[in-house]
Amino acid sequence: MALLGGDYAPGAVRHAEPPPMPPPVGANHHTRRMATVTAVAIQRSGPAIRAALAEHGVSGQLERFEDEMRAAADELDLAGVDAVLGRWHALATMAANPLTDDEQAQVARAKAGDLAGLRARDEHGNWITL
């Protein structure tokens, strides 16, 4: 997923074209593009994560983040603060970039065992379409 650099800016997006899809193979092959390339970037800092959670987070997330940051800072160990930032940076980024309806449908198909059209690497590291 392409991300913007710099500070978190509400509503900031970046558009890029995904690579072309290979031609369909078989009746169960999905031909629509399924990956989003528009993303809101969240800087990996306390203030940026706090702002993203305040705007996009689920109820209670902001308070849990602040509690975990305070507890980690009280330990006077930067490894704890870094771990909290890492975990919450990922959660804030996901909250700011929810899956589209097509992506949610793709996840549901994959959970049901239908992997047709998904891309994966083969034993040689080459990309293949399932």
C-alpha cells in the first residue's frame, strides 16, 4: 500500500495505479482489481497516532492508547514506549484506511476457501495468480 510521508494530515490521500491484472483463467477467476492504493499515512509518533485515533478510531481506542503510553513511559524504558507505538501505529493506520466493500468481499471469499484471483509467490519467489 502506498503511503504518504510526513505528519498525519486528515483527509490526505495518495492515488496510484495498481499493476494490470492478468487475463482471467477459468469461470471462477475474479477479474476486478481488489487492492486499494489510496491511503492515509499516519506518522509513527504519539501525537499523530492520537490524532488519527481521535478522528478514525473505534470507541475506547484513544483512551487505551493513552493509558498504554503513560504506563510504558512510567517504566522509563524506551523499548516499552517503542512497542506501544508500533502496535498502535498499525491500529491507527488500519482505522484510517478501512477496507473497501470489494476488499471485504475478497476477504470473505478467501475465508470461505475461494482464493481464485489472488496473487501469491511460488517456490521460486515469482508472483502467480491463484
